Amino acid sequence: MTTIASLEDKFYQTIDAEEKIEPKDWMPDDYRKTLVRQISQHAHSEIIGMLPEGNWITRAPSLKRKLALLAKVQDEAGHGLYLYAACETLGVGRDELLDQLHTGKAKYSSIFNYPTITWADMGAIGWLVDGAAIMNQVPLCRCSYGPYSRAMVRVCKEESFHQRQGYEIMTTLAKGSEEQKAMAQDALNRWWWPSLMMFGPNDSVSTHSEMSMRWKIKRFSNDELRQRFVDMTVPQAELIGLTIPDPLLKFNEEKKGYDFGPIDWDEFKMVVNGHGPCNEERMAARLKAHADGEWVREAASAHAARKSNSESRLKTA
Amino acid sequence: MNKDWPLYEVFIRSKNGLSHKHVGSLHASDAAMALENARDVYTRRSEGVSIWVVKAVDILASDPGDSEFLFEPATDKIYRHPTFYDVPDEVKHM
Ligand SMILES: [Fe+2]
Ligand SMILES: [Fe+2]
């Protein structure tokens, strides 16, 4: 006889054996809920994440940069799609997910609520924001939920070009005129701290972490990933002559890593709760894009319906 | 979109000689659109030379609850494997 207890046993055996849970397998309700929340937030972030960079496509300084930025933004749309599809395998509909985004019920990464005011921001985003995203996403390739892990493998393959093109922009500006270098430094100053916030609250106050680790959705804690990101990024900044905007940043010989200053969590909370510099603008742009696409979706549905009608008429004739 | 378009599963042949492999899924109003979108989403870096799209509702999947009864009988049929049979050492390749 299958009881809940025996199903649960089997579930944890699968998890502990580093095997994957697939959509039709039994899973605890909270595991499903946690995944739906995390994957949908992740999908929304990819979609909203197109907006700050979309802002610069028409103003890219060269055709090469424009092509790269277009390709990157298109990739992000694809990432959103892979993730929505993974989320739907858990029994939520696409319309439901979009509704949650559009009504503000679901969150997206707060980093995208900061403005992109200069071209250097395209460099800083690729380098830091995509860099932080990669740091978060690589361990997710081993996540215990099959569809999520497969989606992340695709995403990670595509991400590395994003970070490199961003760093290339920063490098070019940093080697350029005084104004260009200042522009790069200014972008780093503005994006550094929000990028560190992308890893989420400190471990001591993180609410979802423990179960996510048990379920092997998460592999490393927020602070561990943040530390790795700092250790990876600081030398990259030094290499191109830029300064990390943190007076407390210092290499710690003992831990073989950098100590860094405290993060302004009040700012983080403010932005998460809708009061960042661009929250309203981002939501308005998303809603407008959705509304503007309505006639296209209607026309496509009408076309599909007419075609299937005439096909069935031909068959019966 | 409160009437979600049908879900299509996407299969891609990465090069001739290999089978089509499931890569993901997408919603589309009809099969033609599913094919076009699959091209845009799943083959942006020359991942394929051929695409199949299949409506997800047309796929009948086995139930993981039936796995034991479907697949376990095979595990004790070791006589289906070549190593079950003894042949003289002199026979080098068989
Ligand atoms: Fe992405
Ligand atoms: Fe990216």
C-alpha cells in the first residue's frame, strides 16, 4: 500500500541519491510551492530584465555593440520562456503566472528597478548583474527538480557571453578617454552594491534557505555565493583600473578572500517593496507591452481557429 | 491571455545521424507558429538541423506509480544480456 509516509520516503531517497524529481513524481506540497515561487520569480526577472538594457539598443555606440546587445536581450526573453515552461510543469498556467507578475503579486529581482542612465551601464550590467546571476545559476544546474535543472543548463550556456560582452564594454571604456573612464567608474559605483544584494539576505536572516538546501534546490548559502562573487570580481576591476566603491574592502589572508563593508538592507527592502527608482516605470512598460500585444494574440488565435475550421470542413466534404 | 494557447513539446535533431531529442516546450496558437517560435527559442546557436513540434496533449505518458510493474520485471531477466552466456576462452570475439 502506498501511504504518504512511504511516498515521502521515496522522495527523500531520490533527493539523497542525487537523482532528479520529475513532474509526474510525487512531491511534498511545500517543495512544489517553493519551486513555483522561485522559478516564477526567476522567469519574471528574465522578462523584466530586458527593459533596462532594451533602453540602450537604439543608442548603442556601434553596430557591433548593437548586435551584441540585441542578441543578449533576445537571450533573456528565451530564458524567461524556458523558466515559465519549467514552472508550468508544476501545474500552474502561463496566464496565471503572467497575472501574478502584472498584478504585482509576484516579485522579480530588485536589481532591475535601477535606471540605466549611461552607456557604461550596459557594461556594468553584463559584467556585474549577469556575473552575479551566473554565480547563482551555475549551482541551480544541479537542482533536484529535473525541468528546472535542465532549463538552467541551457541558460548557463548562454549567459557566459553576456558577462564577457559587458566586461569588454567596461574594459574599452576604462582604456578610453578620461570621460569614458569616469563613466565606467560611475557605473561601477552605482551597480556594485545592488549586485551584491542580488544574492539575497544574509544567512542569519534568510527564511527559505534551510528547506531549500535539504531539498537540494539550493546548494550554497546566500553569503557563500556573495563571497565568491566578490572574490572573483575585485581582481577583474583592478585589472582594468577601476575601483570598487567600498572603503572597507580588504583582502583577508586568513580566509583567502575579501572582507567587505555592510550592505544597506534598508535600501534593498525599499526597492523590493516597490519604492526603487524604476519600479513603476518597469511595471508600466511591462503592462503596456502586454496590452500592445493583445491584438497580435487575438489575430493569431483567430487565424488558427479559421484554419482548423476550414481543414475540418475539407475533411468532411 | 486567459485562454492559454496549446502547449507544444519541442524536439530537435542536432545533426543528421542523430535522433530528435526533447529540448523543451512552448505555447503557440497553432503548429506552424510553434515551429517558428521553436526555431527562434531553441536554435539561436545552431543547435539543430531539424525540429519536431508535438501538441503536449497528444502525448500519452506512463505513470511513475506504475514504474515497478512496468520496468522492474526486466531487471531479473539477466538471460537477455550477453554476459549471461559462457563461451570457451578460445573464442576471442563474440
Ligand atoms: Fe538570463
Ligand atoms: Fe543574461
